[in-house]
Amino acid sequence: MSSEQALLLTELTCAEYGQCGVGAFCLGGCDPRNSNKLESCVPAPVCNSQDYKLTSLDDIAPNTDYLGDSSKASWVSSGTPKVYQNQVLLTLSETGASGSGTLLASTSYVWYGKITAQLKTSRGQGVVTAFVLMSDVQDEIDFEFVGVELETAQSNYYFQGIPDYNHGSNLTVKSSTFDEYHTYEIDWQPDQLTWSVDGDSQRTVKKSDTYNSTTKRYEYPQTPARVQLSLWPGGSEKNGDGTIAWAGGLINWQSPDVQSSGYYYAMVKDVNVQCYDPPDDAQKKGKKSYVYTSINGMEGDVSITDDDTVLKSLLGTGTDMDKDYPHASASGTSAAAAATSEVATVPGLTGAGPGTNGHPGNNGDDGTTGGTGSESGSGSGVSTAAGSGATGFSQGGSTPSPQNDASSPKEKSFQSSLFAALMAFTGLLLL
């Protein structure tokens, strides 16, 4: 191993859900507690109050392209999002780029706010739809929908990923979550957290009730989080028996929805974010980005700064944001490319990192990773997003190759929610 490669792999690596790398690993989902340094993670874009109309793929960037500029894309994707009749589809197929599901993650973070999503869930045993707030230190607030319980929404929350199994509670949905759009709302305040369905507030958790006298801290979600929308295979044969049972059983890949469309799908048409003011103990040094100042990962350990959020390339990290790809015209190109050939840059992709001039290393005979453009099904009315890294369910899965394989749709536990978070981040996704 060359000295340059060793530097990338050890001194400058970022951690996301148990895996390390550079580039996309250092963007959304980068855990400062487990990365090489606090500064390894790129500063996160601050909250942006906005009504996001998800009617096309124009505002969604694949995780193979996104470099941290939230002004260019509001969402980053892994798996295969599609658009059908002015609605974004989250897809889950047995194989291919969405073989581990699809995740959309907001590029801007929320540090307390009211977040609503209008969506139709998927259906079927083993198929799980999720609307989640997930912070980089794994504070988490969930809506999850098991595909065999179409009049139930599961609510849950976690503090720093600690598996407390007493935080979940079922909420009632008055009609099918698959057949009809419903509005799901998370009202996240510094002192309390409320889940609502179609305007009906059904559950509230007060921060004052989460105090742990042993650790002497409030075990309450309290750090900046991304909004995540996902469809994932809880009933995959790769999962543990408990997760499969919670998800309603093994996935049936011969179901009518799959036979008709080629995949399971959930539909999303709108996400509204209303940002609240930062908490009183926030370190306010700017207005542009969130940065952690301690590995403790508590509310008071977050600073609002004017630090930049954009990498020059997927070889960059928070400590070297201007690092670029080796260029073919430069001397010593072969050695430089070799030095980066084993560096993980996008969660979910296998094989080499970037080669020269920003092109992927040689993962195949043609030297490409596949998935380089948008596709549209012949006569289907379904448009497919550009290629993005496979989701985290595959734990490194195969090289993504977006599939356009379907006609128009006619269509727990701590383990489950953390598994959903892996969508973009192999260990989507945070995606």
C-alpha cells in the first residue's frame, strides 16, 4: 500500500454506520464520534424552511454525484427513485440497483422543526416504508409502515442509536396507507416531540421524561438531522429472524405488485419543512452550517458556523475539501490512480474509487460502474433517476446499474430502524 493510499484510508477517513471511506462517506450521515477526527466530517447545511414538491427527479441528485452543495439539489438518492404521474416512487426490486431498496435523504439538515410528508406506503409482507429524521450521531425519530399493517403507523425514537425497546408506539391511520395519501407530521421541539396523522396528534414525548439518572443526561433526539424517506426489505432472507417477523415475514417476489410493475413501490408527493429557532445552548458562530465540537454528540456540542459544505471531488474529506482526482495529463497518473483504486468513496459501491479525471476505476471490462444517465421506460410513463450507489442493505452489494424494468404502476425494533438508516450508507443510509 502506498503512503498516499494509507493516508486516505486511515488519517482522513469518515465513518458511516460501521463503514469508512472518503467523499460521500464524509457528507450526510458521517458520524463524528467514529471518524478519524471530528473535522473529518464535512460541515452540514443548516435548516431551510421549504415546501418540497416531489413531482419530478429534477431536485434529486444520486449519491454518486452529490458533493455537498444543497443549493443544487434538495435530496440525495441511493437505490432507484422513479417518477410516475408527478409523484416520486421509492422502489424495491429483487435484484438490480433497487435490490436493497431506495432512500431519499434531504441535503439540508433540521435542528428542531415541524416536518410533514404526504405519502402512500408500499404493501406486502416483509416490505417496510419509512419517514425518518436521522442525525449523524444516530438520534432518530421514526414513522415506519409494515406492509401487512395498512391502517397502522409505527412511531419510535432513539438517542444516539441506543437500543431501548420501550420507545415504540402504534398510531392509527383511518384508511389504507397504500391506497390513499395521508399526511404524517413530526413536530420536533427542544422540549417535546409529537407525531400526528392527518392532523390528529396521537403521541407526545416530553424531553423531561427521558432523563437517565445513571448517565445524567436527557436521552432525547437533540442533534441536527436529515429527513429520510425510504423503502427497504425488512423481510430479506439476509436479516435476522426477529426483523423478518417484525416486517411480516419473508418478501414475496411473486406478488401482484411485482408482477405488474417489476418492483414494490411507495409514492411521495410532498415534504414540508418548517425550521424552528436553534436551541438556547447552540454555539452560534455563523449561519451556514452545523459542526460538532465534541464526540459527546449532545445538543450543546453543535456549533452553527459559516464553514463551507462542498467538496471538490469524491476524494475529499472535511480536512481536505479541495482534494481532486488524479488527471490523465499529470505525470505519474498510473501511480496516483493506483493509490486511490481501493479507496471507498460512495457507500454501496464495490471495487475501485475514482480513477482519473473523475471517472470511476475499472470495475469491469469497460472501466465503468454503470448507471450514468436517466432512463425512461418505453411507453411506461415511468422515468428513472440517474445511477446511484446501491443501498446499505447489501453491505457493499454489486455495482449499481439502474434498471428500467417495469410498466406503469398498478400498484420492531431498534434493528429495523437502524437497518432503514443504512439505506445509503452501507454500514444510502446518513441517504
